[in-house]
Amino acid sequence: MENKRTYQGFKDLIVYQKAFALSIEIFNLTKSFPKEEKYSLTDQIRRSSRSVGANIAESWPKRKYEKAFIAKLIDAQSEACETIHWLDESQALGYIEKEKLNELNELTLEVQRMLESIIQNPGKFCY
């Protein structure tokens, strides 16, 4: 059997760490959103950003089944795209500054690129 890199778990993945950091940053940022957005924009952006890391975590036990593993990572990418949409809307409504939008969008895109790399090379992770 080929010797593959051993991971302690999904928490060791840099992509997971970045996705987790993104969700925490968005949570803290949205604390200042208007109260009338609590059950709409605030809830949506928090859910989508949290779902990126959650889908990465959910993918981990599925590594035995490459297609299931990839499908969960694609779900994570989809949630990252949704997060970018909500970030853009937040900036358009004046809730976040353009510089903060750019910073968070860049982090989200970095997560997406890392996910795409794993999706294109699942053999490094699957067994």
C-alpha cells in the first residue's frame, strides 16, 4: 500500500482552519448589522459562512468513498459562493466597508481555490 500523508483529522487541514476563521470573522462583523436584518441578511451570511467549514468537516469521514468526499467539498464551495453574495449585499447596503469586503472576499476565494485543489486531487486524502 502506498504511503500517504497522515492527518489527525479535518482540523489539521489549512482550508478548514481558514474556513473556520472566516465564519468567526463574519459572526463578529455581523454583530453590528441593523436589528431589522437579524432574521434575514445576518442569519443568511452567518449560516452560509458556517456551512463552509461544516461541509469540510462532514466530508472527512467520507474519504473512503471518493465521490461522496468530493460531493461534500463541492457543497462547501457552493456555500462559499453564497457567502460572497451576502458579503456583496452587505457592502451594497452600507453595512461593511469596501476594504473589509475585499479582505473577506479574498479569504473566501482562497478557501474556494484550496477546495478546488482537493477536489481535483482527492487521492491525496482518500483511502
